[in-house]
Amino acid sequence: MVTGMQGDRARSALVSTRFGDVRWVPETGSTNADLLELARSGGSDGIVLVADHQRAGRGRLDRSWEAPPGSSLLVSVLVRPGGVSAGLTPADAHLLNSALGVAAADACAEVAGVDARLKWPNDVVAVGPGGEVAGKLGGVLAESVVVGDRLDAVVAGIGLNVNWSEAPPAGAGGAGMALSQLAGHEVDREDLLIAMLRHLDRWALALASADGRSELAERYRARCATVGEHVRVELAGRSFEGRALDVTDDGLLQVAVEGEVRAVAVGDVVHLRHQP
Ligand code: BT5
């Protein structure tokens, strides 16, 4: 039997999207770090880097992302705001977090039959029967290259726990989980990649218009496990508790705290009590 190179199927399935340039490597430090370097040296829009293993996978705020070789979908994409996503500013870059999160959650449902949800701002989570967060399936990290006051590129990466023989690590937000645990069988990483990037192709384009952004926000809200929950919002050096009311079209989390509504742009959220 002649077997193709890893990523062949994705390259041909994605050829008519902006994400046809799929580069799949056995190992690297961090797919986000690699694409940021490529972005700074002129790499073009739409490059996709997948690794079977990362030696130095990154989370937000200098945290690390851990995954045994072959267990996960570890992928980053390079998006240039010119061309089809025209009009993105440095303040809009974080919308790629929502776009990739929504694309990933939809792909998990389609390919693995797993009802994945989004925990604000950047986690892909599994939920229990009552809608309470049961564990973290993955995380998104979007990083920008800004030149002067212009957004030159965004690198959006995701680590998704796919086929784990042990339990993925627990973090501040609770247990780690893998799709295989929930699906009851192994899940094909390349099928997930294809489904996810097809969705992302559409959302990256949608970000160029106000209507498209509202549509993305609507989809994010529909998948969001945080809205309605009693939460603790942890910001640099301080925290507060309240009820998560909504996520705005700009991606801000609105939290009701003692009679006022606070809008949070960045921070960690801990779900305290589930509100059925
Ligand atoms: C994230 O950060 O959740 C974003 C992770 C992004 C990883 C991808 S992999 C491809 C691309 N290349 C990179 O170098 N990074 C991106 P954060 O919200 O900061 O969560 C990090 C925390 O999650 C860690 O401190 C751990 O507690 C926990 N964690 C680490 N590995 C995990 C795993 N496999 N499953 C669940 N939780 C994990």
C-alpha cells in the first residue's frame, strides 16, 4: 500500500479555501512561535502548521500546553488582515480567538459527535447533562504582529485533546478531557482539521463586515458555556465575582456585579456555581 504524506488529505480538501497550504511536521517547539517568526519574515496569508508534538507548547500568559506525541491536534494558522479579512485593526485581533473557538466546537460536533462548548475567553470545553462544564478539551491562543499602529498578522493556534490514553492535565479551570474519552473511540485528527479550517475560512472572511461579526458573535453565544453562570473573573492582581450576562459582538464578557455591569476584555474566568 502506498501511503501519502501526513496532511495530503487536508491539502486537497482545503485547496479551494485560504488554508490550502498545510504543513504537517512530526515535532517542533511551538506552532504559534514558528508561524509568528514566519509572519515577521513575510510568510503569506493562510499558512497552516500542524505538529504531532510540541516541545514548548504555549498557553496564555506564559503558561504551557502539554500533550504527548500524536495525542492532539496542535495547529496554528497565519492570517493577514489584508485581502479578504480587510479592515482588521490591532483591537480586533482577539476576534480570531472566537472564530477559531467556534470553528473547533463545530468540528468536534460534526466529526466526533461531541457537543463541545466554549468557556470565555478561549477554552473549548465538554459539558455535563445540565450544561455545567465537565472538563477542558482544548484552548485557543491568538497572537498578533503589530507594525506601528497597523495589524500586520495574527497567528491563531489551538491545542485540542483528541486521542489520549491517560487523562489530560487538570488546570486552574478544572479537569482536562479528550474527545476520544467522550466519543468512546479514536477520532481522526485530519478529519477534525479539515472540518475546523473549512469553518474558519468562512469566519475569517466574516470578520471583514459588521454583519459577519454579529453572526460570529451569535454563534459564539450559542456555543458559550459561560453566559448565565456565576463566575469569578481573575484579572492581573485582582478578581471579582458576578453573574455572566452576555458576550458582546466585540467579544467582551459582560458581568453583573452588585447592580452594575462590567465589561471584561481579557482575564481568566472560573465557573463557581452552575445555574441550570
Ligand atoms: C490555552 O491557554 O488554553 C491556549 C492553549 C493553546 C495551545 C496551542 S497548541 C498549538 C499552538 N501552539 C502553541 O504553542 N500554542 C497553541 P491557557 O488558557 O493559558 O491554558 C493553559 C493551561 O491549561 C495550563 O496552565 C494548564 O493548566 C492547562 N493545560 C495544559 N495542557 C493542557 C491540555 N492538554 N488539556 C487541558 N488543559 C491543559
